[in-house]
Amino acid sequence: MSKVTELFGSMVFNDAVMQERLPSATYKRLRSAMQAGERLDSEVANIVANAMKDWAIEKGATHFTHWFQPMTGFTAEKHDSFISPVGGCKVIMEFSGKELVRGEPDASSFPSGGLRATFEARGYTAWDPTSYAFIKDGALCIPTAFCSYGGEALDTKTPLLRSMEAISRQALRVLRLFGNDTVKTVKTTVGPEQEYFLVDESLFLRRRDLIFTGRTLFGAMPPKGQEMEDHYFGAIKSRVAAFMKELDDELWKLGILAKTEHNEVAPAQHELAPIFSTTNISTDHNQLTMELMQKIAKRHGLVCLLHEKPFEGVNGSGKHNNWSLSTDTGVNLLEPGDTPHENAQFLLFLCAIIKAVDDYQDLLRISVATAGNDPRLGANEAPPAIVSVFLGDELEEILNAIDADEEYIGREKAVMKIGVHSIPRFAKDNTDRNRTSPFAFTGNKFEFRMPGSAVSIARCNIVLNTAVAESLRQFADELDVASDFSSVLHDIIKREIHEHKRIIFNGNGYDDAWIAEAESRGLLNLASTPECLPHMIDEKNVELYARHKVYSRTELISRYETAIEEYSKLINIEALTMIDMAAKDFLPAVSRFTGDMAAAANRKKNLSGYIDCTYEQETISQLSELCTEAYSALNKLKKGMADTKKVSEPQSLAEYYHDVIIPEMNALRRSVDAMEPLTASDYWPCPGYDELLFGVR
């Protein structure tokens, strides 16, 4: 199968397959359920299940699985075969509507934040018909929600679907007030850009820090890093190109709209960007993309690193969440049009988003808070931990004019001239892009740049959908009772611009001056995960999610408890790995090297005549001093780790890891990294940054 058009979606039980294989009446009822959220009866489920089974077997599948997304941030699956005994040592291939609609995995073995105890094992997976089933590794994968015996959400898909319903419900209220009676649903759409590193597998397997934590806990910078800026958009190496080609093929088979691929800024770093899909499907597809990246990389002798900061001193990896709002009639509600200052509907939706980001900046920060993402936020390749909105010059001028009750004189599109007559002229955008902004308007969508590369995009989109739904709810409530719609609409837009303009910032987010300015504006600067996570269960946030039926209070508390425990566990693994590597690898290696060097110096001294041993003596002296420092730092880290057992409360433990253990880890790393350039390479116990970053050819 060589043609991309034939390849695309070939392993997906998509709309075309359903139309072909389902009776017309069944297809219509299923489509209605997918679009309007109606329940499916058992008759329809049985017909769909049988058609799915026949199609999957024809594609080589022997098993089925309910594919779900627990709070681990990864995906989960339990495979069952289609076989059913019929007597006489024979089997038939069966798959019922009951098996399609519901599964029963163990709910006690996944993170639950206290929702499930070890002895409370029952949980349910429930078919999500809004996301197509697909075949992966010889199994029919059925996207599902995951809930406890009591009905609480134990996954990321369920609250995401709830948040999508919430924003659709409130957006429809607003559109009806504008006289639009044809739209039935409003969908949020997302295109997540995925950054990642590729390293040689043989080198990866010689680094226990990469194996256990996904990042290097030690490593001195090589003579060259990213300072020449020659890797970004550079020619793709043949080995990487082969990986990308196979990745595209496998993604296209699953109906994933992989579009753009290129080298990123750091050596060995790359990016893949898809075309927009509805948020639920984009989330599923991004989880599959990360899984396939790691699986396919191994076929090429590579390892795909999805950690946000796998290498100190070069850019880390993010996941840019391009978010927009569209109607089922194909209208992008964030399209400004040629005269955005006259487009009241656009301005109201824009104000809803600005208000949402300002009111719930804590939740947006929390949605990207992980141990891996903390070192990335605020570095030169990522937005700061302070949430702000970039609108561009034109939109900011429009909003300022409305706030000041002044007439806005529209800008004309300038023509781009570069001084070469043979190159066609083209219209110049009215505003530049701002890659330093956490939340930037980019023409007809917002780009949320704070998420880390390894995290599920469900987290930030649940926040965005729910917070914007709340803004729209407040606007609709006010407009519902307005005696003069136009006048009240103008007042709302003007008021919201004035009240929330503090969150708008078009300047350089990397500039240290912005931190002071943001503080003067009253914006939050939640620098670390332990600092920001407690705000998840602030009363205003509990009320927000409960009002829109996205999370119950219990479900939200469970997310906080899961996240704070995960932070401590990850730092604990990193610290133990550092202790292990320093004690077993680095200190013995340096001791062996200095011992051999001292022996060599003594042999030189015993030769007839004077032989200068300055190199050996000074190197031994420097390394001995650094060894002492490293050993002291190692013992301090060991004691610090022993003291973690004295801290039982989860929030306090996370703070202890952040305030005590991480600084001790950094001190140990500084000493070990300083020894690396002084030690002969054949003594150093693991591959260095030079091999890891430049080893793929």
C-alpha cells in the first residue's frame, strides 16, 4: 500500500468504514449518539460490535482491548481474545455489544488519590463512541472512559469530555443570543506540537539515569551545544529521516494527521506537528503519537526521550497546545475577520478567554506542573511560570480603544518587500509572533506554550474548556435579561477589557524585568510544582468544576493528592539514582584514574633525569578536591533522603524534596560534572553529552 490516501485511516473503524459495514438505520443512530451525546441501546451496540469484530479480524486482529487513560499520564490496555468455546475443542470468534460498551479492569492498582482502596478493586471502562476504534499491535483498541465502582472519574478522558460538553453548552447560549439557531454543537479543537529528543540506543543503555528517569542527572557540556543555531530547521539526518518516515506511515494508518516535522533548536531535538482535530480525538492521538515515537525509535536503534529537560544546558522539550473554538457548521469563533473591531461576537468570545485566563491563571499553571517541567519553565526556550496573554499590536490597540471609548481606525495590510524583484510580494500580517508568551493569539487560535512534552494535553484543555465555559456562562446570564442587547453587550466587552487587561502582555516574557512588572500587576508567579498544586483545591476552583460538572469535590481532591505524590516519587527516584551512580560509577572511576595517574607520575620520577610531573600533580590535586566535595555532597544527599521518612504529610514531603533534596542533588551534580572534563574519557563510566547529543549520524 504505497499511496498515502490509501494508507490514511486504514487501521481505523472510522466513519467511512461504519457507513460501509453498518445497516443504514444503525449508522444513523450511532452518528446521532456521537454528535449529540445520546445513549446507545443494546441492539445498536450488538450490531456495531459484530461489525467491528469482523472488520478487525479481516485486518489481522485476534484480540480486543478497552484503551483508556488513567491518571498515570500514560495509556492502559487489557487484551482479551475474540475466541469463544463451542464444544468439541472448537472455538468461534465472538464480540458482543456488552463487551464493546463496558469492561472491568482493576481500579485499585492505578493512581486514584484515595478514591479506591486496595481492597476496592472494581472499576469500569465505558466505550467513548466520539473517538474511533483502531487496530494496534494486532488488537482492536476501543477508546474508553475509566471510572470507579462509585462512578468517580479515574482517568483524564472523562473530565475532558465533561469540559467539552460544558463549553459547548455555554457557547451555544451565547450564539443563540446573537440570533444563531443553526449551530447544534461547539467543539474545542487542538493541534498539539510535540517536541522530543532522539539518542542512540547503545548509548542510552549505558546511562542508568536515562533508563530510570528519562533524563541525564549528570553531564558536563561538550565544546559545542546549540550556540551556533545550526540544528534548527537544518537538514534531517538520514537515520532520523528513516525514523520519521516510518512514524508518519504508522500515524497515518491510525488516522493521525501528522503534518510537519523538523529539527528543533537543541542538538538531537526534533518536533512533529499535526493538523487540528477535536480536543478529545487530538488527546487520544497525542497519546498514541508518544507511544509510537518510542516504539518506532527502537526499530531504528534509537531511543525517543520525552522528558521535558533531558539535558542540562540545552533547550528542553515542550508541547504547544494550539486551541480554538469551532461550530459544527464549520465556523471558527476565534476568526477575527477583516474588521475585528466591528466583529462583536468575536470580541465577546475573545474577552471570555482573556477573563478565563486571568481568573484561573492558577489552574493553567497547575495543569502544566510536573517535576520534569519545573526546570524548563522560565528557561530561555520556554515561557516563564507566570501566565500572561499575547494578543499582538492590532488586537491590543482595538481593546485599548474600546476601554478608552475611542474610535479605532483599522490598519491596512502592509505588503512585504524584501528587495528582490523576482520574489513575489505578499501581504504582511498585522502582528508579529511572540514565542516568549505562555498564551499567545496566533491569528485564529491561541497557542498555550507551557505544557511539557511528556504530559497529557487533557490536563490543560480541561482547564481551558471549563474556565472559558464559566466566562461565557456569566456573559449569557447577563445578556439573557438585558432589555437592550447591544448596549449591554458593549458594556460587557468594555468592562472585561478594563478588569482583565493586567493579564495582557506583548513584551519579552524572558526578560527579568517582566517578573517585577507581573508582580506589580498582581499576577501569580508559582515557580514550582509544590508551590502551585495546593491551589488546585482552592474553594473558587472547587466551585468552578462542580458548577460545570467537570470534577466533583472528591474527584478534584484526588487529582491534587495524585499529583503531589507523583512529584515526590519522581524526585525520590532521581535522588536514589544519583546516589547509586555517584557511589558505584563516578567516584570509583575518578579514584581509579587518579591512582593510575599517581602511579604513572611515580614511574616518571624513577626514571633517570628530571621529568616534569606538573600535569599529573595538578590534575590529581584538582580531582582529589572535587572527589572530596562530591563525597561530602553524596553523604549529605544520603542523609537528606533518610530524613524523608520522617515526613509523612504529602504536601510537606513534596516541599521537603523541593527545598532540601533538589539543592543537595544539584550540589552533587556540580562536583561530578566538574570532574568529567578532567578525567580521561576511557575512564569515565558512561557516555557524555558529546556522544549523546551528536551521536546520531
